[in-house]
Amino acid sequence: MKFKELFETISPVFIDAKSLSITIGLSRRFFLFSMAKNIINSLEEDPYLNFISLLKSYKILGKFLYGTISEFHRDRNKLYFKKFFADEHLYNLVKGDVEKLAPEFGHLRITIDKKGLIICDNYQKNKFNVLLFTIHSGSWIPENLRKKMHLTNEQRYLHEDTASNELYCNLVLKKNGIWIDNKQSRFACDFNRPQPLSVYKNRQEKWADEVWKEPLTGSEVKELQQSHVTFYLALRQIIDSYRFNIIFDGHTMADAKDRSDISFGTQFIPSFYMPIVLNMREKMMELSYKSVSFNSPYYGGNILRWLKKSAPDLFICSMEINKKVYMNKAHNGVIKSKLRKISHDLGEIFNIEIEQKLQKNGVKPGQ
């Protein structure tokens, strides 16, 4: 239920003298009703406030912190912030991100889940806005579950989207939109799988034969899957509160024989938008990426499938960047100069709004 609908549902109770067991004069009733309408108008003007209000209506706000990056940077060593997270390792991961972002992006608002889901708001009304996901960038697993895991940290590292948050973040931070990042490892809960498959079982995934050396209990699985529920609930509120020009799911992929440098996942894109993606592929190839493919080997996961059902007309796309393009040969370290180049190049292919304006004025991009 959107906030306006929620208000229309509760407003008769709010101003009904009998239900409040007090007497409210007609003029005061009108004043209260006008004040409430002004609150609604403010919420509709500011999608972020609407988003927070929707979270409150679902009674999950207690699991979130929200404020500006600067405010969290100021409070990063305070006890309330440190104790909010599931453990100290996760706290340090989030704290590190806040410290990196604060100097340049301190004015932006973020919403933080206790398990490391971070929603960064740089939405600009009437601008070109991207909804960006980097949901496989995380590496955190609760300590009690790490002890049961068969995979080593090094093995997990090969399949987690190392530094994908740094590769893609500028699509929102230096442009406009909402960025959803995740500090929790896909090996704890994978948001890009349906809920029954979100906590991996042994031999569930082709690339991860034995995940657990000791089976998880029912309560442990349920606890992990709760973060999957929270993610999709928050995503629903975001879709209800904001309007996006493109929804972009950013990933990286392990190197393998015949894999391209870059691959776009186009399974869920309406055919109307395919010329734009073709143009983006051409730009990437002009920027020295030797091979840029479609749907090889991945075409998009559960998030995009869910969004396609919820909003079939949206421009929904995913991208996989081969780790060989920005990591060392052993794939155990990032080459920062290459990472910065890719991040810059991604911004170039997303200058869609600028190009449209130039073309309207008869100017070719680059002139």
C-alpha cells in the first residue's frame, strides 16, 4: 500500500472525534486534515520520505538506520552504530564504506540494514535516474556459519563479485538514482535466486559443488532467508516510491575459456530498448574492450525476473565484467588503475540523456 492510500485508510480515524473519544471542533478538524494533506504532498515531492514511510508502515524500520553519509561518518565510532550490526566484521565493512564515501558524497542519504544491505539515495526528480544493484559484491558471512562452511575464503573470493561496488557505483554517485549494495556474501544468502534456493545447498550450483561441511539447521536457514524477504520488501517500496529510466544489475564473472570481456544480460529487456543496448555495446568496443557479448554466459537473475513481472515496461538490463579485465592474473587482487578506467568507461556509455539533447540540437556526440 502506498503512503497516500495508507493515509486515506487511516485519516477518518485520525480526525473522527468519536473514535478518539474527544470533541474536536469543525475548524480544528479542517486544520488537522489540511496539515495531514500537506505532509502527504511533502512525501510525494520527496520520494525518499515516502520510501521511509512505507518501511514504517511495514513495521521493519527497527531493522534499519537512515540518515546522510556525513551523519554516519560523524557517528561511525559511536556505540549505537557499532552495536547495530550483526558482528564487528560487518560493522568494519560498512564503516570502511562510509569513510570512503564521506569526503565526496557526504550529502547523500543512505538506509542501512543490520546485515549489510545499503541503499544509497542520489535520486534527482525529473533527471535520468538509474536503479543500480551490486548485490553480489559482499563477502560477510555470520561467524557461526563460517565454521560450517566447506569453502575457504579464497574459494569464495573466486565467485563473489570482487569490487563490483567500486566498478559500478559512479553510475549513481556521479549521476542520479538509487544504488543498492550488499555486504553479505552470496554464500550466506543470494538475493539473485528465488527464496527457496537463496541459501545454497551442496551441489545446487554447477560452480560450487560442496558449500557446507556441516548441514545448517532449519532455524539457521530461516534466519538467512529473512534477509531475502527484507531485500524484496525494500525493493517493492523503492519501485513504489521512485521512477527510474533504467534498472541495471551490475556483476563480475570469473574468467573461463571463450568468455568475453563484457557481457550484457538482455533476457528481460523489452524489444523497444534493444537499440540502446546495441549502442552501449558499440561504445564499449570503441573503448578498447575486445569482446562484448549478449547473454554469454548469463542473461539475468531472479531480481530482474521479479522486476519484469512487477513492471514489464521498464528498461531492465544486467552486465557481467570479466575479472581478467581489472584483476591480476591470479585473480586474488584488483589493479586499481584498470578498475578506475572501467568505472569511467561505464559512465561514458550511460551518457544517454546528454546524447539525446545533442541530437535534438543537431550536434553529434564528441563534436
